[in-house]
Amino acid sequence: MGIIVCATRGGEASYRTQDAAITLAKEQNDTLLFLYVVDTSFLDKITGAGVVDTEQELSNMGQFLLTMAQERAAAQDAEAETVIYEGLVHEAVADVAHDAEASLIVFGSPGEEGSHFNLSGLEKMAEKIEEDTGVETRII
């Protein structure tokens, strides 16, 4: 029995990814761990009280999205745990994979036009994470 880490960020494209990860976990009898990364690196150039508020709001949003993902799993008769990490996405995913002793990391393929992520960038990040952690990493 392994642990599947499913990185999620919300939105329609994430639902596909969550459903695929839920199916994989059920088929393989693995534990599912939904991950949301609070990446505030874009705030480095901003100062003031609003930065602290923004960080907290991003964390709150992440918790909400993780609760929704957990409810999606429960609706499909699967259990899922959740975790929020702060930092750069690639570092946070590698850290959670290590901390959870993951057997698989799952990313969703960018679905919408104009997404912050593009497929080639995501593929490079996934390859780097797999190389650094030794954990199989899939884009689904």
C-alpha cells in the first residue's frame, strides 16, 4: 500500500486530476494525499500589511480547496488526507513526497487557456521532482 500525492490548485482542470487520483488510489488500494502549495514568491516585491493578509488568504483558500477535494473523494467512497505546504511549488512537492514517503506524485495537465502553468514547464518540473526524490511523477 503506497501513498499518492496529488497536487491540486482548484478549478475545473483540477477536478479531472482529483478524480483520476481518486480512481488510482482505489484501484491500487493506496492512501491519497491532496496537496495545496501556498507559493507567495510573487509577493517578494511588495511590502506592507497587505502581504501578511494575502498569505493568510491564500492559505485559507487552499484549505477550502482541499476540503472540497476531500469531499470529492468521500463522494466516490475513497478516503483522502490533506496537507498545505508553503514555498515554491517544486520544492514543496518534493518535500511532501519525502515527508509522506510517497510512492507516486500526480499533477494535472494544464487545462485552460492562459493557465499559469504550461505543459512543457510542468513536464520539466515533474522530471526534476522525480529525479530529486526518486518518486514516480505523472501528469494526468
